[in-house]
Amino acid sequence: PLPTPDWHSAAAFRWRKQGNQGYLQIVKHTAKLRFDDLQHIESQKELILQNTLQFVGGKPANNVLLTGARGTGKSSLIKACLHQFADQGLRLIEVDKADMTDLPDIIDLIADRPEKFILFCDDLSFEAGEAGYKALKVALDGSIAAQSDNVLIYATSNRRHLMPERMSDNDSYTHDEDGDLHPGETVEEKISLSERFGLWVSFYPFKQDDYLDIVAHWLTSYACTPEQINAARAEALQW
């Protein structure tokens, strides 16, 4: 049997392995990120905020895949969700890619809890043949067991389809007499996982002015003077 954590002592947990035994490790100090701290991703914030609000309110909500450029706030948005909704019963469980095969055990452990759980899979990508790929697919799409209403999966990735895409994949495409293209099994397999997420949220590289605004926001939050902020802007422009 899996050890049961003290659910009331923390809002965030990590899935850890000791030998073949998995357990939830309490995260005592979580990042205090707010939605207002995340700049120039307003449309993405609105989508994530609305989906999470529905989830903690007991309404239908989607599993979410956040993809796009690095350093644009994908992981920070999920951490901000915890800060925003922890008082309403939201809990966050971080699961490493190497532990994806344990997803059924994690879901069984929390299925009967009154809290709402987001399973957080950060910087997710798979190579062909990895076991975690199939386990995540089953967790998203369901198996013979009914899906739990108190669990969602939020994943971030720099790859839209979570798997590498190669030129050789095009060899499996076929076309009919009218020229319509039909993807082969290799392509279908690669896109089938990402399509199981009900909500896709895309992130794009910041423009220079946007980046400087973000720098100024964080310097202001750290109580820097206007002179220090202007000096930081000038240094950033030199980069």
C-alpha cells in the first residue's frame, strides 16, 4: 500500500520513488507567483484562469497542454494557479517524465479526496518507445476505470506534439486521386497524444519592448528605484 501524506500540511506535492515504492513528498515552500506578475501573456492567462476556475468550482474542465517558446511563462502560469486557488481546495502534484508510468497509482491515491488535484508535468517530451507515453495516453483518454472528477493534467512542452518530428515521417503520407493527403500511422501516433488534451495554449517569443516591460515589472516588485530600473533597461538593450 502507498503511504498517505498529510493532506492538510501543504498544497503542493512531488511524486518520488524509493526503490519500487512511490510516495507523495510534501513541498513546504512553494513559489508565490501571482497572475498579475505574468506580463504580456494575457490571452493565455485568461484561458488557464477560466479553466482552473471551472475545475475548482466543480464544473467541466479540460486537461491542458501549454506549448511554445522557452521562458515565456508556461510553468509559471501553473504555479500561479496554485497560489490563486489553494484556499479553494486546489492541490498541485508534480510528476517527472520518468514517473509517468505511475500515473494510475497516483490517480487511485487521490481519487476519493475532496480536494481538486492538478498533476503537473513540466517540460514534457517523449522519444519513440518510451513507456510513459502510453501511460499518459491512458490517463488522458481513460481506461476501463472511469476518470476521476477531481484530477486534471497540466503539461508544458517546447514540442507541440510532445515527440520529435522527422523528415522521414512524410514518407508515410498517402494521397488519393484528388490529391488529398492522408497521414500514415507514424504521424497519427505522434499527434494522437497531444490531441487528447482538451485545451491547447500556445506561447510565443517576446518582442524586445515586451521583455523590457517584464524586467521593469520585476524590478519594481523588488522595490528598485527608477534609476536602477533605467540602468537595468540600458543593460538589457546591450544584450
